[in-house]
Amino acid sequence: MRMFDIIRKKRDGEELSTEEIRFFVQNYALGEIPDYQASALLMAIYLKGMTPRETADLTFAVRDSGVRLDFSAIDGVRVDKHSTGGVGDKTSLIVAPLVATLGVKVAKMSGRGLGHTGGTIDKLESIPGFKTSLDTKEFVRIVNEVGVSIVGQSQELAPADKKLYALRDVTATVDSLPLIVSSIMGKKLAADDDCIVLDVKTGSGAFAKTLGDSKKLASAMVDIGKRAGKKMLALITDMDRPLGNAIGNSLEVIEAIETLNGNGPKDLTMLCLELASNMLALAGQGTREQCRTACEKALSDGSALRTFAKMVKAHGGDESVIYDTSKFAKAKFEFELKAPKSGYISAVDTEGYGRASLLLGAGRNAKEDEIDYSAGIILKKKTGDFVNEGDVIAVLYSSKETSFVEAESVSWRSTMILDSKPKKRPIIFARID
Ligand code: URA
């Protein structure tokens, strides 16, 4: 088999065989196929697409490129939740301990920031002392004792995805349905969960910008998960505005803590309740309504927050910051973004806000960049709000004063103020099972 023939076949819009797909994934993971040939094939896939059978083969090849985890030592049903990536999306920090509080185990592997989107692992590392790298024995022990543990992906899990993702990031081939499906589901299927709830984002801050594309993405992932024997469900949720008010690592952890305390922003709280009740219902804990009532109680009586604090302690983190968020390190500088005229915030380019937060230091421009955990943005006004000239729309935070110039200009380019009130968008668009 030759890589040249596989590239030519896909370039001409033909269907690749299972053997050809596995040949490519396995040999690329082993370093036997050069990046220039892999890039050419990725671009051909991006332009010509893949059939559902090819997408499933690509996903299973990514899954099989490394170790398959065994969570059989974890007692009880295991459920996972995965978001396709967004801005201000701190739901895992809330939903995972919430579900664990109600008796279903969450053994979660999460990623770091990707492009304009944030990552759960970076957020957790903003908690002083929190270790995101544990061996499997320790991870399983914490899941059994606390109910939840969140760690970074081990090096051996789906190594083909690590290489392919890095290549996609620099070859403009990220936003391709078969490539996103195989990347996300290849990793999810290499882990050992019984049920998976997918949070598929749609809108200006998502990788799939239109509702049609997000639905296709969700259906493809649900289908592949079911073929692999998992209980699957996807919610299509709004990412046309940042989720909640905080963007940036410790700022988002603080907002997650407020939400776990029952005092979170409405959109974030509602999405978390919906995700958590769907996860619990999928895991057989009752109807969605019963599960939702239980979730509301666990947020209002502080039990979900206590589970989060226990997880932080078990990971070596400083639990006291959870109960006193003023202990989180503060950014040295802040800058207020003030409305230049009166009107409604009619739309925001959410990806632009994600990029602005990155420019402030909350994400990486290069793989080896250090993160400024206190950097980011607090939104004071969101899409649909009326602002008077001079009102503060957002506060930008950074430890590097020079970063404000570009971040401010990106934020402005991402904010539209008009005379008419925009149409309200739902938080949840569809449920696909
Ligand atoms: N998250 C992933 O892990 N992979 C993608 O391709 C997109 C989002």
C-alpha cells in the first residue's frame, strides 16, 4: 500500500477502504508517514469529506492507535460528558461533581485549550497545587472514593489524534466533520465509560458554526458511539455568545464555584442542569425531571460544591480557595471596555472574544507558552442587553499591560451595538439520541 495512492484516491473523491484508513493512521502515529503526505490527505478529506463508514473506520483507527483503558475497577455506572469546544465553557467543572454527588461515577479525561477555545485541564491547573496528571491506580482510587476525578489525557491514549490534531491546527483542516468526529470519539472510545453525553456547540464561537452542521456532527458522533456499544446522547447548545460571564482560567473556576453554590449566571446554570440531568437519566438514575430536581437540590444545599472541594483536595490542590475565592491570584492590570454609544448588544463574534482572552495570556500561541491563569475577560453585558454610552461592557484582565492594545481592538471588532433588540436564541437547540 502506498500513501501516494491513498491521497490520489481521496483527492479524486473516491471512498477509502478500511485497510487504507488504518494503514494511514497506524503508520502516521508510528512516524512512518511524513507530515507533508499526511497534510495532503487531511486537506483532501477536508475538501471531499468522508462517508459514514469511512468516518467510523477513521474513528476506530484513532481509538486503536494507543492503549484502551480499563475502568472495571471503578464501582458502579460511569458516565462522561464531552463538549466540542467553546468560549467560557466551564460546564465540566460543575457537571462532573454534580453528577458524582448524585451517585454516578465520573472518570473524566479532558484537554487543554485548543485554538480560540479554553480547556478544562488548564482551568483546573489554575487551582494552586492541583495535579492533572495521575497514574491510573490513583485516578481509579479517587473516582471510587470521591465519585469524580478529572485528569489530562495520558500520552498512550489515542496518540494518532495528538499528532493529527497538531497537524490540523497548522494546515487549516480543523473544522471538518469527519476529522472532528474521529478526533473526539477516537479518544472517548479509548476510555472505558458506559454512557456519554455530548455537548455539541453551535454558533460563532463553535467549530461548527451553523445549526445544520452541528446537527450532522452530533448525529455522526452519537451513531459511532452506539456502534461501539455506548449509551449515547447529544445536546446541541448555543455558542453564539460566551457561556456565563467569565472567560479565562481562574476567572472561570471562580464562576464554576459560584454556580456550584447556586449563584451562577442563568445561562450557565441552566445548561449545567440540563447536561447533568441527561447524564444521570442516561445512567439509569430516574426520569430527566426527577434527575433535574435532584441536581437543583445538590446545587442549592452545597453538596455538589463539597464534592468539587473533595476532588480538589484528592488531587493535591488547595481546598481553601474553593471556599474563599479571593485567594486566587489576581491579574496585575485591568482595563474597562466602555460602550462608545447607546443601543443593544445585537451580536458578538464569540470566537473573537476567545481570541482576545488568548491575547491577554489565558491561552497559548505556541505549544510551549506559559499560561497566565488570572488573565481573561469578565463580561458585564451580553447579547440582548441595552447599554448606555459609557457603560462598562467588559473588563479585561492581564499581567502584561502591553497585551491590552490588541485584545481591546479584537474585542471591539467582536461586538456589535445596534438600535434594535436582537432575537433571543435558545440555550438548547436540540437533543439527539
Ligand atoms: N475537540 C477535539 O478533541 N478534537 C476536535 O477536532 C475538535 C474538538
